[in-house]
Amino acid sequence: MIQGKANIKNRINTLAKDKAPFLFVIDFDGTSGFVERISACAEHDVLFKMKQLKNYEEPPVDRTPFTFSKFPISAIDYKAGFDVVQKGIADGNTYLINLTYPTKIETNLSLQEIFYRSDAKYKLFFKNKFVVFSPETFVRIHNHKIYSYPMKGTIDATIPNAYQVLRESYKEIAEHHTIVDLIRNDLNRVSKGVNLEKFRTIEEIKTHDAELLTVSSRIAGELPENFEDRIGNLLYEMLPAGSVTGAPKKKTVEIIKEAEKYNRGFYTGVFGIFDGYNLQSAVMIRFIEVVDGELIFKSGGGITTFSDWEAEYQELIDKVYLPIRN
């Protein structure tokens, strides 16, 4: 593990300059990370899948039934944190904030079994300490262009007229506009000609016991020549990810720490790969961690002045799931 932002950036920059394919894993605060050549990841007990690229052999399909129980934070405790957030909004210090909490879970599956059996765009198994099965892209770099796909807005797909509800919800629209503006600003820090290519597209996410609908957009910009020489700096210009913090970012992170009262650690950090020319990465949401011998699932959602605390509390609980079909 590498400690310190400067050390993590330097390690990323060094490997990128050599065009050496590598994996990077960076925590929420950006102060702890793992950066290693792809060829050496498995020997460090780190497995990954980035869409079609992976460093392991798929095991035989396992349809064995599994157990899964969740024990979320109490409604009273959630409301206390929600009120801290609403005060920050009322005081004008933030207008969108991602509030998260840990949920104890119990399952008869190991972290590695969860990793192998999960169906997700991006998966990471890290040293039997945590597992990620994320649907959310952080940034993608391809042919000297950088793309971001902010994801904000999630509801239960079984709600009557779910697509229409999600499309027309004033709260969800305002939340998504805010995060798109934030990400556009982030991309403007590292690229030129930033433009919104797709806005509020809806995707289905299947869980072990339900289906969710989630909203994302696509934003793109042109990178300068020789961007590869400073990929580490480029990433840190945009960290932490706007979709899991809020806006304005710096003050919002301060309110997050006051409201949540726990250490996110690697949850809501980022991980990704650089193949020597292009980069793809994910936000570490849908995250399970071993803490004092127990499994902890961390989840949350965006809060605005229009948010209803009970609906947000339910969204936090709904996002505690395994993307596995029994």
C-alpha cells in the first residue's frame, strides 16, 4: 500500500510514462492507494474486472442458493445525519451532498465468492479486505478524449410508472443537473472543449431480490498532448469523485465528515486500469468490507433541499444488495 497523495501520483505517473499497464486503487481521501503492474496484481491477491478486461479465469457458473440479511442504521440515527446535511444546505454551504452509512450484512458467501458471482460493469476483489461491484464509471480516456458518466438518481423499478416517476421527479432532475455541472467543471480543469453528449439516460440494474433504475449522463473533453506523463495529477484534479461528494466539493466534504461520523476508507474512492494508451476507471460504490470480522456494506444517496428523509433512508437500504441471481 502506498501512503500520501504525492507518492500515489508519482507512482501512477512513472508507470504511465513507461506505458506499463497498471491497476490503481485510491481511497476516498486520496491518501492511501495501491498501484501495481497488471501482471503482478494476482500475486498481491487483487483481482479485477473492467468490463471485458480481467486478470482471472472465470470459475464454473454457480447457482447455489445463498443467504443475505441486512441490518441498516436506525431511522433515528439516519435522520440525525440528514438534519446536519439539511442545515448545511439551509446555511448555503452546499446544495447537493451524498450522505452514506455502513450497514451490517450477513451472508453465507465469502468475499471472493461474492466477487466471482456478481454481475457488474466493474468488479474488484482486494486482498480479502473488501469487494466492489460497481455500475458507475469514474472517467474513461480513449484516443486523447476524456469521458465521465456521472450517475445520480435511483429508484425501485417496481414502483408504478417507475420510468416516468424518475424522469419527472423535480428532486431527481435538480440533483442530476447539479452533478452534471460539477463534473463539467472537473473536466474543464484537465481538458478543453468539454461538452455534454448524453443527458439523463436510464439504465436497469438487477439485484438478488429486485431491480433498480438509475440515471446517468455522458460528458467529454479533449486532452492535451502528452497527457500520459501526468495521469496521476490529472486524476487527482478530479478527486474525490463529484457523484459521491456533492457541490461545492470542498465544503461539502467537510459536511459529509460531520454528518456521517465514520471513515469511508476505500468506499467511494476510485479504481481503474491504464493499458499503456487508454484508461478506464470506476467509482467504488456497491462496496462490502470486512470490519472487525463482520461484513459491512456501505451505501447512500444524494440529498438536496427537496429530499424527503424517509425516501432517502429507503434508498440507502435498497442499495444494499448483491447483483447475483439465485
